[in-house]
Amino acid sequence: MKVSTAQPFQLIYSLYQHEYLGYLFESFVIQLDDKGRLTLQHQNISSKNAPEFASGLDENDYKLIKLMDEIQQEAVVLKFYKKKTKPEDFFLKVYDKERGDKVLQETIEQYLEIRRAKILELLGGKMIFEMGRDGEPAWKQIHWIEEKASVLFHFRRNEDNTHYFPTIKLYGEKLDWQYKGAYLVCSEPGWMVVEDKLISFEKNIDGNKLKPFLNKKFIVIPQKVEETYYQKFVTQLVASFDVYAKGFEINSVKYETQPVINFSELVQASNGTLFDKPSGHSAVQDQEDSKILFKLGFNYGPYQFSYEKQPTASVKLEKQNGSYIFHKVSRNAALETETVNELQKRGLKIQNGRATMSRSQAFNWLNEHSEFLSERGILLKQTDTERKKYFVGESVLEIKVEEGIDWFDIKAIVRFGQFEISFQELRKLINRQKREIKLPNGEVAVIPEAWIKDYAELFAFMEETGDSKVLKLRKHHLSLVQDLHNGNLAQVSMNRKLHKLQGFEEIEDYEVPKGFAGTLRPYQKAGYNWMRFLSEYNFGGCLADDMGLGKTVQTLALLQAQKELISQQASLLIMPTSLIYNWQIEASKFTPELKVLVYTGTGRDKNAEQFANYDLVVTSYGITRIDIDILSSYYFNYVILDESQAIKNPDSLIAKSVNKLKSRHRLILTGTPLENSTFDLWSQMSFINPGLLGTAKYFKNEFQLPIEKKADVEKTRKLNVIIKPFILRRQKSQVAKDLPEKFESVKYSQMTPEQEERYEEVKSHYRNQILDTIEKSGIKKSQLLLLQGLTKLRQIANHPKMVEPDYTGDSGKLEDITYMIESAISEGHKILIFSQFVKHLGLIREYLEDKQIEFAYLDGSTKDRQGQVEKFQENDHIKVFLISLKAGGLGLNLTKADYVFLLDPWWNPAIEEQAVDRAHRIGQKKTVFTYKFITRNSVEEKILALQKNKLKLANELITTEESFIKKLTAEDISELLQ
């Protein structure tokens, strides 16, 4: 029957008893007559239609309606039974007396009790009715009583038994509630309907304590079970409620509150054994799986009680000569709660008065908070001392670090309470993964976790001396020492000059050597200063500047300084074969006074004595591996590794070989010190400063695994602290103001033997033909043949496969190009790669596809030019754009690129400029680096020389290969084909 919102209506709440779910409420709206009385016209109201009756609802009504929706039988079935079923089938199954689901019944009851309690609290001031048996919602009105009733429990003990019953007072008067049809609507807390009153109770009494007396005057407790009943039940009532007793005594007392933490070991593995040492201390077999159980209690005079939430009192039962005394001890709930909160703030996660931690964490916590526990007067007590008694006093580790001539001296005092322990012994235990030590009094001290964490690297890297109280640490661990000092973990005495290495900006300025024929940019000068400083202290270094920032120039300045200052000894420079010629060119340009020996080739003189006649010996990794016995017989001033990632695998032959070399100083150069894994650092850093990162096993366990598998921020920080003074890395973005807008360099490549053989065959063939033609018919008649021959030679200089598709050998230039592509990508750069040969781009394309490197591509056959440009410009994942000269020389805006690779030289330098300008134009915010790849001893190198000789002519007149060739003289042609 619908209720009209246009007419007066009243919201009511109706209480009824469900066969299985107990007492429930339902909400209704009832139409009022013209005198404001309830009519029989009513309608159920739920959250769905409540807004229709908003004019008659307040905030609490919406809450009540929602709660009542949640306790209706349909809602209960839907929540606790996911399959579609009828409510009657659900209840018959779950509440079957013999085969019903008792656990589910309890879960449902708890769900309903929580909501009943909330509903009853919100019903104040509302119209409440009992529902009639015919479903009439407003059958009998119930009045919600604001005053809370009090309960007094009575116990009368006589010789035979004890009578037990409660009495209830409301408004100060005894309430007659037994045998009156009273019933409990909710038990936790208790709410009772007595006649037409809905009442609640002080102290939130459990309704189940009243339920037995609804139709019973008292309960009889036989004498034979009274002691058990008193202990389990009556003590709880005495502690929480008002009790009137006759026949036994209730003694109410007050004491000071004394918090106490009881702890014991929960051993989950087999017990360990103790083994004594002559010193009186011993390592103890660690129980790696054991945990410590903390139980929080509170002492009140002679009594100790477990933690409870908001306790008012606790009771201890005492029996004397057949009589009973209930000692009711008042509890300081505020102090107990504050104690729990303070412990939880400090990391002791107490739940129900208990907390567990791993053994190492537990004793670390006790050690860290010993001062707090003492100040709060919290006692510590071990409850299982029969097996192993733990030391819980003060643990102290004091460390002093003093700078010696070649080492740091480490002096330390270790104390557990009154006992002093040898620092060397402590270190050995920790390095053996032991975490306990037996003290002379038999107690077992757990080494604080904080010591292991804070001093892990120190313990690993220290070395022994003759003095048991002093250990030593190599000076290249200065960052570790400084970190201890900054963390107030050690007293440090260090030379101020050495301290400056921590802050790179503070390193003093050194003069550039007189024999250096160039100018160092500010950041290059800073790198030179840094290497000079490392040299003074015999530290090894890793110059890891971004590609193109001049690692070669900085290193040559250092080698020139070494020549002028101190050393007549040769230095050894090892690199990939393809870089040797570039180093030769740079050395001749910037350090012409350096005497350089290129120790390569099958005809090399395998005699170490010759090294003394040179300043610099240049060789390859391959030759080093083959000739290690010869090279390791000479004591070099510097051993320098270029592209040092070549030794990142310590088990490789080359890594093992270079570590056999002898030198005063070591230096490595790389743009990518870390390519794939944190472990890449270990071999390289261990080469320049042996022992800096410990053993390979130690590094993997302490750094690689925590950093890579667990993303351990603190381990990352510590690793950075250790290596920071010895790695100098600047990226282009950091030194942009020191760079020109465009940075150009030539990258020389060496042909492979098979490639060189093909080149020489073709060159001989065309040279003879062309020179014959010139002699017989003149230059003009030989131009076409010359163009064909030069084109073929240029293609072979790139890769013989461009001329012979069946060629299976390698190309020196391709190796260099792919290497530099990988290096640039690893550093996050975007690259434009130009070639005038589509076939050459095809070879690069094959390589990129094989390596699964995404790229954009543009040649004359590309239909969607703009799509490829947008793909490169807008997608950060695409780092490479392959472009043919004819298709991409003009009209493209590619400002996202900061590297340009010109794979082959063009006759007209202006065309090269146009290609570079695809990246270097308005909108470009980065410095553009251009690399021109030239194959040594090929026509490419000679074209480069001709370009310089005919630069003015080329700039003004020459636009194509044909026009360039027309300007060549017989001498030019002869030179090209030499």
C-alpha cells in the first residue's frame, strides 16, 4: 500500500524476531490521518526509495535505513552465499540442527550484532514499535530509555552452595524485570526490552550475563565446583562490575604501576651447541630461524597482570582455610595505554599484549631503546633462562679512524656491559655470519643488528695488523671513512687535502702541461685536475664522461703532465683495435712531444725492453691477451684501459690478463661503466683500486642482489659513497655551457683483413684501367670510369657486402658504427644516421632488427615521410632514425636528436652541413655531436684530404659527385688511387 508524500506521514522503526537471525529491525513510513494519528496505510522504506520521503528524514534516519537494509534476510543471504538461492533454502541448510554450518552461523551472528548495536545507539528520539504477528509494523510502541540501567551481581555463599543473581536499577529504583516477558535484543553490549521500555546498561554489560535470569530467580553453584567457578567467572565479574558478596571477602587495593616486558625465545630450528674459546668468549651456534616473543604486563605490588584494553581493575583469587578473598586491584588504564602507545611508536608492534620479532631485530630494538626503557621504568625479564640466558644490558662499539702514511688505522673498543671484547674477534664473527657471542658470565650477547648494518663494509674491507686492537683500511676507502664520520659512527682524523676528494669542486687547480698543444674546456680542465689529484694519492680512477666530451683529450693532458713532472717510464694504453688510429691522430695533434709506440700487428717486436724508449705504448685488448707475459714483465707508470667495459666480466681472459699488469697508477675510460648489471662495476673498480668493493662474492651478496632484486635504497647509497671519489661522470646536459653548439669529430675505422683484400683487388683493377684511359684519351674520357671505380671502392670501404651480396666477412666500419650506436643508446641519446647509399642503411637496418632496437626509416621509397618524422620526434623509445642523403637532406625538422652519424664522406661538405642541420636548428636545446666515419687507408680518407684542399671551390661550385670529379687533376686522381 503506497504512502503519499503529498500527505502527512511518519517514519517508524519496527522490531521483529526472525526464526534464525534473532531480533531485527525494519523501517516503514505510515500515512497520518487529519488528526496526526497513524493509519493502517504503510510502506516499507529502504535506501533506494528513502530520498522520496526526504522531508520526513534526518541524518540519523538515513544511517538507520542503510543499517537495516544490511540485516534483512535477503541481504544476509547475498553476503554470505554467493550462489543464487532462495532464503528459505539457505536457512534450512545453514541452520540445520544436526548438519548446519556452526562456523557460518557464528559469523552471521557477529555481523548482525555489530549492526544491531549501531542501530540501537541511533534510535534515540525515534518512534519504535514491536511488529505484530500479522506484519503490522506499528503494533506496540516501545520507548527508548536514555538513562542507563545499573546492574549489581549478588553472591551468597553458605556451607552447601553459592547462590548467584543480578539486580537491575533504573532511575535509582529497583527494576522488576524477571518473569515479565523481558527479552534481550542485543548481547554485545546488552540491550533489553522490559515491558514497553528499551534499556541499555552502564559499563556495557554483556547481555548473556543477564539472559539466564529472564525467567529464573537465581543460579546455584555447588560447593564442589565453586573454586573453579570463582576463578574463571566470578573474578571477571568482580573486576568489571559491581558485586555484593556474602560468604567471601572482596579486598579493593591500589598500588603503583610498574610496566614489565617478559621475553622468551621461540626456537623453530634444532638447538645449537656452544663451543668455548681460550679467551673466555665464544661464538654461539646461531638459531637463524628463532624469534623472540615479547609479552607486555604490569606489576601492581605483588601482582602482575597481562595487558588489556582499557582495564579498570584486575582480580586475584586467594583461598585461606576454606575461605575466599578476591583481591581487586585498581588498574591505571591511562598509564597502561600510554605505555603501549609509546612502545608502538618505537616499533614494538604490540597486539593483544604480545609482539614477535626475529632474534636479531629484537635485541637490536632492545639495544636501541635501552635508554627509553630505563627512563619509563619498564623492566625487562627473560622467562626461559633455563636453556640460554641472554645479555640485555648496554652494548657499546666505539671506533676511531686515524690517517696513517699508507693506511687508515682503525682502533675500536667493544663492550657488552662490564665485559670488553676484542674488535678482531667481533669482526671475525660477523664476517662468518655469526650473530651471538658468549660472555665470561655465561650470558649470550646478540650482536646488534645496527652494528652489522652500519659497519658491514668496514668489517669486510679491514685488514689485520700485529696489534689485536688495531686494524687497517686502505686509503682508497676514504669515502667509507667519511660516511662513518658523517653518521656519527666513528671519530675520524683525516688530512684536509684528502678530505677534498669527497667534494670534487674543492680539488685544487693544476697547471696544464707546457707540451699540451690544445685548450681544455672548463669541465675538461676539472677532469684533468681530478686525475692529477688521484695520481698524487696513488688512487685509480674511472673517467666516465658521456660520449663526445673528450675523455681522450683529458687523458693525453694527464700523460703529458706525467712526462714533464716525474716519469721517464712508459705508460700503457689498451683499447679496442678500432680506436688505435684515433688515439694516434689525437696524440699527434695534442701531445706531439709524447713518443708513442703502437704495439700491434703481426710484425710487432715482442721485446719489453723497447718500452723504456717511449712515453706511451698503445695496444689492443686482443694483443694484451696474447702477449700478457711480455707486457706484465714491464713496470709501467700508468695502465689505462679505454672502453673498459671490455673487462666487466672478471672471469674473462682479458680481465684476468689486465690484472696481471704492473704499474704505479691505473685509469679506466668508459662512457658506459654500467651496461647490464651492477656487477659490471666490480671488475672495473677492482682493477683501478683492488679491494675497493671486496670480493666478487661479497659484492654480489651485499650490493648487487639487494640493489637489483630488492631495490634497497640504502645499499645503493652506500655503494655510491664508496665509488664516488673514483668515478667522474659528466653528461652533455651538465656541461652544455662549456660546449660549442655543434661538436664535430672524425671516427677512423680499420678495415678487416678480408675487407682490405677485396678493396685492394678492386683498386688495382680500376687504377690500371683509369690511368691507361687517361694516358690514351685524356681525363674527360675517363670520368665515367673513374666515377664507377670510386663508387665501388667507397662501398667496399663501408662494407664489401654492398658490392658482393654473398660476402660473409666483417667490416671494420660496421663494427665501429654498431658499437657507437649501442653506446649512445645506453646513454639515452637519439641519433640521426645518414648515408648516401641505401644499401648501407639496409645493413644498419638488419643489425637494428636483429638487436630488436626500434627505429624510424626514410629513403626515396618511403611513402609517409611525416609519419616517420613524428614517430622519431614524439616517441622516446625510438632512439635511431635511418635517413638516405637524397630523401632527407632538406626539409626535415629533427630537433629531438643530439647525435648525427655520417656513415660515408660526401664530395660536397655543404651537403654534410645540411644533414647535420636536420638536428641543429631552432628548437634544439642540446649540443649536437656529429661523427663522421672514415675508413683508414681508403679512398674515403683521400676524399677528406681533397675536401680540405678544395674547400673554397667545393663550397662555391661543387654540388654533385660528377662536378667534383670534373675538377680533379691527373695528380688528384693518381693520389685517390694510390
